[in-house]
Amino acid sequence: MESTIRKTGWTRWAGLAGGWLLVVLGVVGCVVPVIPGIPLLLAGLGLLAYEYVWAKRLLERVQGWWHQVRWKKG
């Protein structure tokens, strides 16, 4: 499902910068126990999925894994 609203100008760059910042913090958080790494990675992927196809596909794959784990547990 494609979005019809395209971000332009500073909002697009702010979203990209925020997404990459969250991804970097998420990677650091996977090493440093003080920062929650996985939620930050997912939030960063969520922001980057608006601009990058690879991020959207990866986020969809993670959502599929989550649904599989969720249904197996309970």
C-alpha cells in the first residue's frame, strides 16, 4: 500500500536523520545494556520504511517473525 503523501524539504530530511539516528542508537543499544536496542531499531526502521524499500521489506519480515513467535507461544 503506497502512501499518496510525499514528504518534501526539511520534514523528509528530519525523518531520514531521525530514522538513521534511531538505527545507530539501536545498534549501540544491542551492545550497551543501558539503552533498549531492539525497540530503537524497530522505530528507526519504521521511519526509514517511508523512504527506503529495503527498510519496508525488513520491517515486514520482522512483523512476520513477531506474528509467528506470538502464535507459537500462546
